[in-house]
Amino acid sequence: MIWFLRIFFVVVLVSMLGVTSWASQQCALWAIPGSVGGHPWFIATLFDTYWAFLTFYCWVAYKERSWFGRIGWLLGILLLGNIAMAVYMLILLFRVPSNARMEDILLRTA
């Protein structure tokens, strides 16, 4: 399971870096037309995305012991989204042995 998760989050990270690089070469983020930025589905998608980021962050805040780490990861997740989330997971997944249990990943260690 650990190997599958490592591969999965590498794919997430590489694909997000790729699509973000491609999109930034097409146009600047701040150049999104007003008709897109104000579209109800664009707004709904942003709400959905940021609530998902904050949901994931609740678990990160539980896992992280220091306020510095908690605040740093909050900023990273809110600014970089799935890129930061994939990096967090890869750090976590490469700290445990390949035969680790899911509890070793999901639960805070003493």
C-alpha cells in the first residue's frame, strides 16, 4: 500500500507541476477574463477546492506538532493547493518503511 501511495502522490505532483507550468505559459493567472472569474461554476469550484484544502489541512494540523509547521503547511496548501499536499504526503510516505501500516501514516506519533 505504501508503494502505491508513493507512486500516486508522485503522479499528482508531476501532473500538477506540468499542468501549472503549461497554463502559466498560456496566460498569466491574473489575466483570467471577468466572464470566467464571475461565472457561478467557477465560484462553486473555488469554494469546493478550498474547502477540500482546509479539510486536508485539519489532518495536517493534527499531525504537525509545532505551530511553525502548522502555519507553514497552511500557507503552502492555501497558496499551492495539491502541489503542497502531494509534497506533504511524499515527505510523510518516505519517512515510513515500505511495510508500514496505514495507522503509521494517518495517526500522530507520540
